[in-house]
Amino acid sequence: MIVFAGVQDIALPDYRDYRICTHRFLNRAHNGRLPVIFKCYDAQLQVKEVGEKTYDLIIVGAGIIGAAVAYTYCKKYPTARVMLIEKSTKPASHQTGRNSGVIHAGVYYPPGSLKAKYCRQGLEDTLRFCQDYTIPFEQCGKLVVATSDKEVEALDTIFDRCQQNDLSPQRVNAKGITDMEPHIRGEEAIYVSHTGITDYAAITACMLEQARLSGALEIRYQHAVCDIEESDAFATITCQCSGETKQYRAEKLIICAGVYADSLIRQQGLDCEFSILPFKGEYFKLHSRFDDITSRLIYPVPDPAMPFLGVHLTRMIGGYTTVGPNAVLAPGKEAYNNYQTSLAELWQLGRSPGLWKLLWKYRQSVVSELATTLSKRHYASLIQRYCPSVTEHDFAPYRAGIRAQAVTHDGELMQDFCFVASERILHVANAPSPAATSALPIARAILDRAFL
Ligand SMILES: Cc1cc2nc3c(=O)[nH]c(=O)nc-3n(C[C@H](O)[C@H](O)[C@H](O)COP(=O)(O)OP(=O)(O)OC[C@H]3O[C@@H](n4cnc5c(N)ncnc54)[C@H](O)[C@@H]3O)c2cc1C
């Protein structure tokens, strides 16, 4: 098994027994500065002649990561046989079609992390992809606004991170903030011009269409993978499709299942030392008189312990403005409203090993996020700290998204992207924000280096 995440890519010395020790190993490798053992894989993708019903590559998940893998592979190997399996009726049904649409520039991520590396590359890749395929985007820039002395101190770290990540941030004082954005108030801010907005569902659909046009890709919607096997010769998946059971086999299998990443790792018969917990992000759409309230994205200073960025004011492709998202534990992996769950799912969630430790460790954030979901007025008060003219009466309903966030059995939020691989199968294990921005570099990393 290979695990790669964070500072350097890591190959576990003995992966024959398929025990996953992802986080424990990573902690040891990162904190103890273990010598990292590199295992040399043939970097070139081998496309072979295969018989009927044997694919060169099967990809699971039609979110942006699965689509980016399909696009990158089919572009390079148009004569390959590739299948993409998705349980929903269309692409981008989950995280990819329910996010803020921000093309992140890499403001917050520790230098050397995969998030920092892939986000920076992904910014350029996403802008180029949008230009090449005429997908709407706007590089509108972003202000991170501090509204207290304590937050002003925290801006120093963010400013340093921006510089280390090759951005050219600008410090802006209180007057400068209102000169740039007349509706925004703050003590001080950081301005980053690289950040942009786009429509990730449109990018995903375009990637799949390009891969399909190459002639290499077949797509099967409404196929839910329910079993995964690996033998010396093949990877085989079993799917449920309208009451029928179907099997497909391939030389290689790449699984990009978002919030179900942990379930599919276990379906392969591997131990999984983390759980994917569903963190719901609720948004509101602002009344149309706020469509042009700002010309940039406005973010608060985030809590450095959390991987979430705080409730921000976001110009959206389509010309409207949203506020959000908060971050509350959802009662189910696709519980966009609180009723989309079952007793069985609640029971399973309650038994997730890291859950109770996480809730205790981050109890302050848990309580304050819960308050935002219970009270619109409280939600609005978070925005009023930097944009006093918005009230809860300006809120209209808007779709929620559910983040797939890996949490270790110790209740730690896994901060960086993480992948888990055996001989023929690779799972994208932790790919929360900014993974939409980073999808193309993530796909290249999977295909070029780690796996095939
Ligand atoms: C509220 C919110 C805001 C965000 N904002 C941003 C942002 O502004 N910028 C940014 O860069 N990132 C953002 N992100 C993160 C980004 O959206 C995700 O990191 C990215 O979309 C992950 O893509 P994915 O393909 O891994 O997952 P998904 O889009 O969730 O796709 C996974 C797919 O796998 C399918 N699947 C799962 N299990 C099975 C199975 N058993 N069989 C078949 N198919 C299966 C699912 O149906 C789904 O279609 C945000 C996320 C959220 C939730």
C-alpha cells in the first residue's frame, strides 16, 4: 500500500498485508521526521490490449476529481478503454455541484503541504481550462478582513503564508478597505488579487464530455459500487443498478467517492484508520439588491485549528451573491436537509471512532456553528461584523453542501489531501476544499506518479 499526503509522498515499506495505517504512519513520518522511503513506480502509463469487458481503467465518482482523472487520462491515451461509474443520475451531484465556486489561490495552506502545492498549480490550471473551453470565470480577488485586534494579529500568519505560497498579498488599512469596498468595514485586511470564481459543475461536465469525445470513455450513471476486489490480474467492482447486480473489471481502479471514501476503502477489505464525517455547509442567497454589494470576495479571518474558512460573502457566477457556508455535523452523508437520513445511518455515524473525541476537542466551535444553524439572526451577525448592511431579512434559501472531511480515530481533522493505494487500486481518501481548484494537479499526481 502507498499512502501519500502532505510534505512528501510516502511509500509504506510493506504493503503486502494491506493494512492501512494512514494517519499513524503520516504522523510518525511528519512529526518524527522519519526517513521517507520512496518506492519507484514506472511513471509511464502502460496501456495494454485487453479482452472484452476488461477496461484499462475504471474510475468511481463523477465529481470533479473523477472527471479530472478521466479527462487527463483519456486526453493522453485516447485509444484506452475507460469506464466511469457514478451512483447519481448526473455528474457533480454532491460536493462539486454544491460549493462556493471559488478558485482558491492558496492563501492559508502550510508551505510544503499537498494543499499548498496543488492549489497553486490548480489556480493556473483552472483558469486555463476555463479559457480553453469558454467556461465562465472571473478573477475578482479576495479580501480577508480582520474585525478585532486578535484577528489583526492572525493576519500576520496569513500574510506570511501568502508570500511563502508565491502570492503577492497587500495589507490594507481600515480606510483602504472602505475605499475598495464601500459596504465593508474592518480594522485591517489582506488583499489577494489571484483568487477567482467559476462554476465547478460546468467544468466537471466539460471534462467528461471532452473525455467522452476522445472515444475512450464510457459513463454509467445510477451504478452504485457495493463491492471491490483485487486479484493479481485485475480489480473487480460489483455495482447495484436498478435492482441488478453488475460486475466490471479493469487493470486499474481509481476511486474518487467523496463522502463515501472510507466506506469504499472498507469494501476493499482494508482497515481504515479514519472516518469521513459529513460537515454540512449552509448558505443563503442575498436579495437581488445585494448582487453588486462587493466586487471582490470577502472572507473573515478563519479559526486556524479548523480547515473551514468561515462564513464569507461570495459573488457567484450568475451575478448573485451568497453568504456561507457554516460547518455543522450533518446527520447523514447526503443529509442536505436533516430528514435525509435513517436510524441505521445515525447509528453508524454515532459509532464513527473519532466522532466523540472530535466533538469534545472542538466543543467551542461545535456550539457556535450549531448556533448558526438554529438562528438566522446569529448567522447574520457573523456577516455584520464586516458587512453591517446585511440582515437576516435579506436571506433567501440556497442549496447546502456537505463536505467530506477525514477525521482520525483520535478525533483529529486530517488537514491535508490524502490518498491510499494498493497494487491496482487507488482511493482519494481526503479531498476537501480546495480540491475543486486542485482537481487537475491531483489527477496528474495520481496518474503520473503514484499509481499506474
Ligand atoms: C460547502 C462546500 C464549499 C466548498 N467550496 C469550495 C470552493 O469554493 N473551492 C474549492 O476549490 N473547493 C470547495 N469545496 C470543496 C470541493 O467542492 C470538493 O473538494 C470537491 O468537489 C471534491 O470532489 P470529489 O470529486 O472528490 O467529490 P464529490 O463531488 O463529492 O464526488 C464524489 C462522487 O462519488 C460518487 N460516489 C460515491 N460513492 C459511490 C459509489 N459507491 N458508487 C458510485 N459512485 C459513488 C458520488 O455520488 C459523487 O458524485 C467546497 C465543498 C463544500 C461541500
